[in-house]
Amino acid sequence: MIYRVVKLHFQTEKIQDFLGLFDQVVSKVNKQPGCIEMYMTQDINNPEIFITHSKWESEIDLNNYRDSELFLNIWPTIKPWFEKKAEAWSMSLI
């Protein structure tokens, strides 16, 4: 099982755009083969920072999603909205 954590720091004026897009795609991501769960949290002290949390059956499933048409449409849309470069970690549960 793979846990994926991605920190996204958005420009203040793009937060609502991102939230609207996230609402449109979260159920689609959760239906991707091998995706057990995906959700998002927001920093309570810096509302421009969001963390996506996802759990995948395998690294292959995660990489298949990252190569999917869905991801390849999402990422180029949100990337220009970042205040800082995204940070991502793939981890296993101990």
C-alpha cells in the first residue's frame, strides 16, 4: 500500500478556483483503479496551503493515475496557480 501526500501552496486569488476544480474531480480520482481513498486538508494558520492525502493499492496504481488523462488535465490547470512549487511524498505505513 502506498500513501501519497502532496503539499500545494496557492496564490490567494486562485484558492476559490482550486476549490471549485477539486470539487469536480475528487470523486473521479477516488474512482481511479487502485485508489482506496483521496481527500484534502487545509492549513488552519495559512489557508493558502492544502495537502492532498491519498492511499493506493500499489505504486503501479499511483503511477498509472499520474499518467492518466484525468491527472494530465488537472496538473497543467493548477500548476500556474501555485505560489510555491508543490512538494510530494510517497510513503508506506510502518
